Amino acid sequence: MPVVTVRAGSKQRSGELDTLVRKATEKASDLLEQSDRVLVVYGKGSASIYYEGDGAPPGPVATARPS
């Protein structure tokens, strides 16, 4: 089963969990367009997203940056 790892990437601890959840949700939503099932497993500072697929790597996560 292919897996994608998403990291919070924030240096600020207070917003790290929110950033991680947002990124994991975006990536899981993208993967659900290609797969029937997606499993998100949260760890410390990262989330592993397992999905059913052909093994082709999914596209990059698009993140909005504040202006």
C-alpha cells in the first residue's frame, strides 16, 4: 500500500497541529479523487497517509501562503 508523509513544517509550536491537520486533510482529499480508501495516521509533527492505488506518486500538496 503506497504511503505519503506530510509534515507540519511550522517553526511555531502553537500552530503546528493546525497546519498538520490542514495539510493532511488537503492531501487526503486529493488522494480520495484517485483512490477508494485513504487512512491518515497522525504522529508527532507528521502524518502518514496510506491509500490504495497503482503505486504512482501523487502530486504535490498546494499550500496557500499569506501575502
